[in-house]
Amino acid sequence: MRNLLLTTSFAIALSAPVYATGTHDGGHGETKPAAMMVGMPGDAAKVDRTIDVTLLENDEGQMLIESEPMDIKEGETIRFNITNKGELEHEFVLDTVERNAEHKIEMAKMDMEHDDPNRIRLDAGASGEVVWTFANSGTFEAACLIPGHYESGMHREVAVGDQMAQADVEYTSGTIKKIDAKAGKVTIIHGPLVNLDMPAMTMVFRADEAMVAKMAEGQDIEFVADRVKGKLTVTQMK
């Protein structure tokens, strides 16, 4: 009788369904596919180049993801070296704009921390990395989806194409009005800054010493500006 019960219990155990727990990918409990629209986890031994990323808040109350332009060649494997220089916890998520928007809604209901290869969450002062292969061309997004952070400006475009998108960077025409070399500042009368969604106006920009050395008051230039450590900065000029 005892042997019969053991045999029966073993048979029931074998017939019971087995459930696999996957990581988060648009729904809880799903098994995460190896590849996503934005690409797939990269091999750290086959990194093509590294992009340094800073997560921070600035004095104007904005939350920012700062780096060089995230213009990437299709098929490239990128190591994102990420440092949280802010005073709050932040995350870095790579995905499509649509999926980030969906996940942001979920996060607003309940702040969730996930362990997925396309994201990392960092405490203030912490650093880490995401290694990612961008297998598909298109426009994607790096973002922080902690409630309120995206709305405060913590997102930026990731452009993936057949060729390095550097050639597609849109320059803005301007005229240098004033230079303060000691402070590393330059006042420019400029046209619309499309990448920053700013209209034509006269503004003060930061510029490094090498960039300032190429400038002269009254000079007509074409330039690219971005936010670096929360400050509007001339990053390219011709």
C-alpha cells in the first residue's frame, strides 16, 4: 500500500504543469525574448565603442541624461558607462519610445525595479554599465521611467542607422556676439535649435578652451549645441 501511494504521488508530480518565470518585458511573468526591436544584450568582449552617460538633476529642476549624441551604426555594440551624479535614484532604460511610454504608465501605478539587460537603476553616486547591440535601424530612446523623472526631462533620442548618424547632425547658423574666454562662455545670435526644441534667439553658451580658441566676435558660424552637465554648451562648430 505504501509503495502504491509513493508511485501515485510521483506520477502526479510528473504530470503537474511547470511554469517558468521570465524577466519583465511589457508584462509580468513573461519570458523575455533574446532580441527586442531596439536590439539585444551585447557581448562585453566585442564592444565597438563606449559612450559615457551622466544622470543628474540641475539647478533649474530638470532631470537629465547627458552624453555625446547617441548616434549609432546598425549592428554596433555599445558599452554605456553610466554614472548617477544626481542626488536622487535614477535609471537608464533603452527601448522604443512606444514601449517606454507604456512602461512609464505601469511605473506610475507602482514603482518597480527590474533586472533586465536593457536597463540599470543606480543610487545617487553609483555607476554601472549596459552593453547593448543595436541590431535594427530606427529611432529609439534612452529614458528614466521612475515616476516624474521622464516628465522632468530625463529622456533622449537614440538614432540607429546604416551609417554613423554623425553626418546627419543638424547644424544651426549663428553669429558670435561676445566671448568671455576666461569663463568659457560665448554669446551667440542663433537660429532655431531643433535638437533642443528652442526658437531663434540670443543666448549664452558654454564652450571648452579649444572651441573658444577658434571663435572671434562677429564671426558667422554653424554649430551644434547640447546640454552638458545641465548647461547649454557648443559641442561642434564649423
